Amino acid sequence: GMTPIAALVASFLYGWWSNYSYKSALLFAAGCSLLGDVLYALALPCNSLSMVIAGRYLNGFGSARAINRRYIADVFSQRERTAESAAFVTAGALGMAVGPAIAALLGKIEYSDKFWTVETGPGYIMFGLWSTFFIATLFFFEEPERNFTKTNPKPIKDPKFELANGSSTNGSSANGERKPLLLQNGSQESIKSEKLPSLWTNVPVMTTLVIYFVLKLVLECLLSSTATLSAYYFDWDMTQSGTYLAILGLLMFPANLVIARLSLRYEDRELMMGTLLMMLVGCAGFSYYGLGTYSVVQYVFFGVCIFLSTNALEGPNMSLLSKTIPKEWAKGTFNSGLLATEAGTAGRAVGDLFISAIAYQGFEYLLDGTFVPLGILVLLTTMITWKYFSKLEPADDDDSD
């Protein structure tokens, strides 16, 4: 539980930091992950539980999701955000595919060194990957120019962010597109001096945050239960369950490609309803005992439905949140990236606690005890989304000054 707790705390820091710089925040996050992986890898040979806890905490503190989501919301126009958000989720799915695949490979290796074992190997591998990321960010990441600063609130003209069909000075184009948030007029001081509108009465924002919480809760329960359920029902070993998770992650590439294409024809709210219904079907089928037996085909098919729907839902949901959050919040510390990360991390933390509580009663209760309540929760979320469907769209003056 240390990783999600640390991520919850770190998101506030990165929400504030990204007001001024993305690059330095990314480097700091990578540095935390580097140190955390080293401590985690050395904890076993050093026989230190404290090093395990510290390593996990630093790994969580190095979570850069809030920065990445803020970057997408700030740099890309409204029309581009759904596709770019889907690409962000796809990159995360690549990590989900590679991680279990590496774990499966490490499980096949025989070890004679106490410093390199199946438990410590992932720490060293992640240290190498984060080192590569740190160096690449340091030398190749370019900080985007901001249209508002503390001392110079005058607009900065940056042609690479101009929309192809032209746009006006307030960020609106003839067909309703918007400029990226960073290129809209206003200063940090003016944004801070404005009275923040309430988010509790903002239906689209609150709905998307609820969906974030639910989708991460369901996804965490699915992934965390895979090794236990597959071993209990089908006698799968770590290699088989790792391979299954790797295949799940790879399926996100075509799935999010479809979402990116569909975003050009359908609104975010329509894509959200479709994926919510798919998630509901997945949860219902995953825990259904129609013939008194539970088959591999049923487990795999409906597990794929849950995994694809939760990940595909994140793209349009993140896009809609960035389009509907008030400008005063979007340009401040409590921006869409921070709020989405907090809601998602809270969902993961609750998912870990929930599935641990069910498993404590016995593995025979894990399937129904977990996914029947989740199915009911997804049903309620779908009903809420349908009830407020007409309000789940960006305001006409969302990005205007």
C-alpha cells in the first residue's frame, strides 16, 4: 500500500510544479524511481524490511501520471486530446505487457547469486529503464512555451500550436476548436486572483472523477486477482499468468487505435457510454456460474472485456475532464492531471484493500466476493452517466478568455 499512498501525496507536488516546469518535475520523479528501485533490489540481500518500504514509497513518489496528464491537457487542442489521451493509455498498456512478460522470463532463470534473484531482478531492470528515461528527458525533452508568466502576461505566438484552419485570439476557431491551454491569454497572477468556481456543482467534472475512481478500482482488482484466481481454478503457475497479463497489455494497442479513430466521429460521452456497457458485461460474465463450472474460456474472454473496457474508457474520460474543468482550475495546481491522478490512485488503493479483505476470508470467495459487487458498482456508474449524459459536454466558453 505504500506505492499508492506515496502517489497520492506526490500528485499535489507535481500539480504545483507543472505550473512552472514539466522537465524538472519529470526529472525529479525519475530520480525518485531510480533510488526506489535500487533500495527495493538491495533489500533482500541486506535483509531489510525498511528498505523494501522505502523503495516502494519512492517508487510511488516517482509516479509522473499527474505531469503527463497535465501536459496533454495544456499542450493539445480539444480536438486532439481524446486521441492523445488514448495514446497515453496505450503507452501504459505497453508497460503492463512488458512487466509481466519480464517477470515470466525471470521465473525461468536459475539463480546462484543472492544479489540477483527472481525477486530482486525487476528492481535492477527498472533501474536501467529509469536511467535511460532520465538521460533522454535531460537531453531531448523541450519545455513548451507558456502564454502566461508571472512577469509577462502578453501572448506568445507559437505557430506550431496554431490550428490548421485558423483561430482567434481568445482560443476559439470558426468550427469551435480551441487553442492549447498554454497558448491562451492570461497570467499566473490573474488566474490566482480569480475566484475559483465550485467543482462540486460541475456535473461533467464530478462524473468523470467518479468514473476514474471506478475504472481504476475494477482494473486493480482484475490485475491483482489474476495470479490467485488462475492458480486456484486452473492451476496456472507464475509464467502462465504472467504471459496472460502480457497478452492483455498487447491487446490495448489495437483497442486504443480504434478509440483514437472513433474519437474523430463520436463525442467523448458516447465513447464513455459504450465502454462502460462493455465493462458491465465483462464484470457480469466474469463471475457468472451458468453451468456450475468455471472455464478457462469464460475467465479469459470476460477478463479481456474488463481489461480492454477499463483502459479504453480512460482516454475519452481524461479528454472530457480536461475539456470541462473550469479554466481557473485548469491553469492552477488542482488541474485536471492532478484530479484525475488522485481519483485513479484512490481507486487503486481501495481496490487493493478490498481484494485483500475478500481474500482474507478464503480464496473460494475471491471471485464472487470481488466481481459481483464491482458489477453492481459499474451498473450504478453507468446509470449515473446516462442520467447526466446531456450535460457531459464542454461548455462553449470553456477555453475562452
